[in-house]
Amino acid sequence: MYIMKHIPNLKRDLKIGEIGETQIHPILESKFKQLIINNNDVDQFSNFDFRNEGGDLWIEHKFRHRYNSTGLNTYYFDEVKLNRFKQLKKENPDCRGFIVWTFKDCRKIWEIDLHDTYEDGETMKWYTDPQNRDFGKGYKQKRNVVNVFADETINLDDFKFS
């Protein structure tokens, strides 16, 4: 049985996410060396929190402020975001997508890789996992998440965009 330590509260969680976006926004502009637009200013439920003006750079921010990154084997995000990126990639093969996680102890970044395994066909980079739990709305929901292995990410401080 899965028991959450914190009582789900969508309104509170959205506000906390908004605070996280405000904090990360100037860091993203500095790291990506360009104007980054907050998509949530137009659509609070946008699949990606940020993009550049040209629409060829997409960034999702996950604010995991209650957790340390150390000790976690994977970091997750909703599979719907991966599916949206696949669609964006079809429309523009040159577009790039990133997931940024802010933890208590650091920030991690991962460039979205549509291939879940390495060329050996056995070593996984990420996997999807069905979950059935309260995601902040007060009732259980079924949805898939993408679990990215922690060693596939890098510290945002060490990230160089090119």
C-alpha cells in the first residue's frame, strides 16, 4: 500500500510549482543563453513549462523541493510530456527537450532521449511505469510516468548548452 507523507492539495502544489518556476527561470535563461518563455503564463497546464521564442527548445521543470537527489535511483515525470515531445520532434526534427529537477540538494538536467536503451539493447536509460495514486486532486488517478535513471542526468551547474 502506498501512503503519501504529505496530504495532496492541487491548489497548494500548483502554487509551489509556480514558485519553483519563478526561481528557475533566470537560471534557464543563463544556461541556455537565450530568452526563455514561461508557457504557464498562457496555459497553466502546458506540457512543458518553458520554451524559447523559436519553439525549438522545450523545458519541463519538476520542483521536488522536499527531496534530496541522493539515494534516488530514478527521477520521474509524466509520460504525457514525453509523448508531447515526440509530436514536437515530428513537427520539427531539430527541436530539443529537457527535463530539469530541482531537489533540496541540487538541480539535475536530462536531455530527452527518445531511445530508452543503449545500442547494446540491454542497458536502459529510462522506463515507463504505471502509477495509480493521488497526484494532488484528492482521488486516485492512473497514469504512466517516465523514470529516468539518475546516472543519465547531470548537475545543472555543470550543464553547457550547445
